[in-house]
Amino acid sequence: MSNLTLQDVTPEQLLCMGDGLLRGGQSGLAKSVYEVALKRTNKLDMRQRLRVRHGLAAAANHRTMTCLDLLETMESRGWKNAFVGDGLATWLKTLPFELDDRFQEISARHASLLPLANWQWNLTTMLWAVQTTRNIPGDFVELGVFKGHTTLFCADYVEFGGWPKTWWLYDTFEGIPEDQQNPGWKKMNDALYVNSFSYEEVAERFSGFPNIKVIKGRVPEVLQTGAPEQVALMHVDMNNAPAEIGALEFFFERLAPGGIIVFDDFCWATARTQYNAEVEWFAARGLHVLPMPTGQGVFVKS
Ligand SMILES: C[S@@+](CC[C@H](N)C(=O)[O-])C[C@H]1O[C@@H](n2cnc3c(N)ncnc32)[C@H](O)[C@@H]1O
């Protein structure tokens, strides 16, 4: 496909070809056609349309056709800035990541590390949290790393290697422990996390950052073996309530004023057990988490 020339075919025609291929189940080929089209246009509107599709093709799954239908419906009505990803559609909104080539380049480079399409709004939240806590005293922690997608994006974007902070990344590297799984999660857990990634692979991925530590173990117990004394940012993403509440119990006192917690799963309907447990945990302290349409929850300590 790198030799594909398709002389005289316009970006609009290539977009249609890509859509046809995507609908026909040829996501790899569709992705390549969108890439050819992207090289041929500087028009912001067309680049946006192509990049959303490229993101769908890059992480094709059983929701891809529905996402493409949604996108085409929004575009056919003339709704500007139509965007669709797994679990989120927006239109008539400024897409900040579309105005940022560096964001686009780095997020596209790491997209294959997550089995979800078009994660740009979620990455925008995390990048905001990272940039906002840069001068808050304390280190960063991520509870639930998987292949390292979100942290790698943020670390690359801000060139975290030069920051006087350490980022502590915790994971079992074996999925959610059986006794922590929500009812009905075993199948999902096994499909996503069992034998699909490893400590060695993730440690290697972060080896270019001397100040990022990858730690294997079960939260909250592993925290007793090593954790920062003061924390500026927590990314909590373990798809289960007992581990996340355990992490909160351990770290909350260590979170500096101005520190931020981003819960990745908070508002996903599939994570209702976490939502209930976390709302209750904060309410007991007279505090509130901001629910986000991305599915995230955001808390800023005063
Ligand atoms: C949704 S993934 C994390 C995705 C990652 N934060 C990202 O943005 O790319 C959830 C991860 O939590 C890990 N996990 C679940 N329960 C855990 C526990 N009790 N201790 C440590 N890791 C856990 C799983 O192994 C899995 O890799």
C-alpha cells in the first residue's frame, strides 16, 4: 500500500474508498487509504474527517460500523466538527487536539496500545492534569497501566524525562485479580488482559524515561513495598472498585493540595460498581468528583 499512487483521485474520493473498505471489514487497507488522502490535503475540515476515520480503522472492533454510521449521519446534516470514538460522539465543538499537530502525531503513534478507538478527548483530560500538576509538589502515580498507552502519550508530549518528578506505574500484568472482579467481568478480563501484555514489554517501552518506574504487583498490597511520600497526580484505572478504593485509602493523605485524581472508568455504565463506591467514598468526606462525558471522573484537592 505504500506504493499506492492513485493518480487524479481526490481526497474526497479517497475518503469514500476508505469508508467502503472499512464497511467491507478491510480496516488495514482503509487505514492506508485514509493516510494517502491525509498526505494530499491541507484543508482542516477534510483532515479532521479523515483523521476520525483513521482512528476508527486503527482500532477496528465490533462498534466500528455504528461509529461510522453516526459520523456519516452527523456529516450529512452539515454538523461541523463531527467526532466519534468508543463511547463518545461530539459535534459543533472545538476539537482542541485537531489544532495540535504534536498531539495528533503522538496519539496516532501510540493508538495501537489501546483496544479503543479515538481516545483523544480522554487523552486531553490526562494531558491537562499532567500540565496542571507540573509544579504541585509530589510524584505522579498510575494505578492500572496495561500496555502504557495513556502515560506514554503524556510523557512523550511533555518530555517528562526532563521533569524533576518520578512517575510510578503499578499493574499486576496479569489482569484484575479474581477476588476483585465485578460480577460478569471474568470473560472481559480474560479476553483483554490475560497473556496479552507483560511486565517486560511495558518496562522496555518506558526504558527511555529514567524517571518512570514500572512496578509489578497487586494494588493496594504492592503499595506497601514502595510508593511516593507525596503525590501530585493519580491516574486510577483498574476496572474494579476494591483496588481503586484501596488506592484512595493509601494515597489520599499523600495527595498535595492542588493535586489531581483522574478516574478513567468513573462514568462508564459498565463501571457502575466503581462509580457507586467512589461517589460514596468522597461524599463521606464532603467531597465530589466531576463526572465527565468521556467516562472519566476528575477530582482536584483543595
Ligand atoms: C483499563 S487497563 C489500564 C489502561 C491504562 N491506564 C491506559 O490508559 O492505557 C486496567 C489495568 O488494571 C490492571 N489491574 C486491575 N486490577 C489491578 C490490581 N488490583 N492491581 C494492579 N493492577 C490491576 C489490569 O491488569 C489492567 O492492565
